[in-house]
Amino acid sequence: MADDGKSDNDDDELVESMGKLQEMQSELEMIDEEERIKIMKVKRKYNEFRRGLYDRRNHIIQSISGFWVSAFLNHPAIAGKLSEEDEKIFKYMVSLEVEDFNDEDSGYSITFNFSPNPFFEGTKLTRAYFMPDDRTTNVTSTKIIWKDGKESKGVKRRITDRSFFKWFDEEPRILTNGVIDEMARVISEELWTDPLKYLKNEADVDVNGDGIDDDNDHDDKKDDDKNFNGSDGNDADNNHNDEMMKKK
């Protein structure tokens, strides 16, 4: 018998119980891993289904001048982070891509594609998020090489003087304990999945690609009716009224 009043049998039973619990925990972890792998396979399958639609969508968007700068400026979580200089740069943006990784390290990348511009070298800026496990995210960014005198200084716009492009200047870092990059979340889960949501009532998007803004009328009611090329829905009514006058 042990000195504390417990029998050796009690100690043996405790050890046996702890061993069984550990075995169960190991089984649960194996099930969790199996689930993770299967979910990733299903996710990849449906990402492939979406890829063709995303490519076709990007092709259409490229014909709409000012599409992405308008979408970013209309998003409530991003608009305040764009300086006036940033807005000039975003006018050269032609497409946005969010792509999930297919290798063992889960994660995704966000890529901004620009046409050749007077601000920085190259045409592609990427933020990548590698997630080797559920609690760790390794973040890397394209280093922007600014052309002489063209660095975005973050001229104050609305509520901030911090340039959006400072996001790419961050050194590689590791996010732990469930910490997320909120900007990446907003772009990948909101702007990427449904950019049209942030173009509603937008009158300065040029579907003709002629660089002309069709935003002469900013009345709230008319804005609700306007489409991308600036027509306000009143032309049909006016034509109808003309026809009625002729009949009279």
C-alpha cells in the first residue's frame, strides 16, 4: 500500500486510464487529419470549377476602364486606406487574382496585375500566405521597386495618410495563434468573390474603355438607376413622353 493511503492498484488503474485516453486522443487526431485532407481535395475540385469562370470574368473586367479602382474605393474597409496617389496607381490595375495553393502547405496568394505604369517596375504584386498548420501563417510580399520620384507617399485621403502599398513593404512575417491579416481577408473573401457588390450605384466606370467618366449627375435617386456607362434610365421615359405628345 502507498504511503498516501492509495493502493498500488489505484495507481495502476490511473496509468491504464491515462493510456487509454491518450490512445483515444491519437485516434481523434488521425480522424481530424483525414478530414483535413478530404476537405482540401473537395476544395481543390470546386476551385477548379470556379477557375474557368474567374478567368472569363477577368477577361470581361479588363474591358471596363476603372473597374478595380472603383471597387476598392467603394469598399468601406479599404477606401480610407487609399491615398490620392494610390488612386492614381490603381487606375493602372487590370486584374485581381486569388489562388489557393495545391501543394502540401495549404494557403493562398493575392495578386494585383497592372498594365505598364510610370510608378513602379514590373506589372505584378503578390502577397502569399502559407499555412503549414492551423495556428501558423507565413506571409511574404513582392518588394515594390519604385521608379525615381514615384514612391506612393500616402497623401491624406479621407481618414488616413497611410498608403495602401505599404502593405507590400512589410518584411516576411509569421502570424500565430489565430491572428489573421484583415486586409487579405477582406480582399480574398469579399472583393474577389463579389466585386460587383462594390460597384452598385457607381457612375464613373467606363465600359466603353474610352477613358471618359459619365458621371454628370450625382443625384441620389438617379444614381440608383444608373448603369456602368452612366445612363440614368430616364431616356426611355423621355422617348415615351415624346411619342405621347405626337399622338396628341
